[in-house]
Amino acid sequence: MFLVVIVAMISLAQTARIQATVTRAAAAASLVTVVTPGEARSEALAVLRAAIPDIQGDHVGVSIADAPQRALPFTRAARVTVTYEYTPISGFGWRPTFMLTDEFYTDRYNNAIFFEVSSPP
């Protein structure tokens, strides 16, 4: 019983680490989406492969959708979602699969600094 608990704890810790990697991949893909939306999937795969070298590309999904406009009407807002189908360490006939998902909202002007220009008195 103790061995089962230890294996479960290791699996959960590894799942949390991979979820953090999926979050980093979604952030990187959202930054690339602002400039070249077609490169979002390759950027997400590059981030995931840096942390998980044996990852298979067919287990990763990247979707880009229009997001509701925020404060500025002239921005190009997008919602980038990265999903990864993850199968942790398993045994005893149990083979779970988790869909790890994270999404980021981004727009072309999310890092811009806005300031007010006033004429001198």
C-alpha cells in the first residue's frame, strides 16, 4: 500500500510540473500569435520539447480564437489555448489520461505604454 501511495505522489508531482510547462507554452504561443499566428503551434511545441524531449506532436493541440475586445477598440485580441494529452506513470491495469489545458489572452498592444500629451502653458 505504501508503494502505491509513493507512486501516486510522484505521478501527481510530475503532472503539476508538466502543467506548468503547458502554461509556459501557452504564454509563448500567445506572444508569437500577435506577430505571426501561423507559428503559434511550432512555438508551443518548442517550449514543450525543451522540457519534455520525448513529447509527441499529435498529443499537443493549439487553437487560436478571436477574443472579445478589451479597452482599446483597435487592438487585435486573441485567445490562445494549448492542450496536452498526458499519460502519467500507471500500473495495476490503470492507465489514466489527463488533458492539461491552459489559455492566454493577448493583443497587439498589451505591452504598450500609454501616456497623455499636453501642450506647454
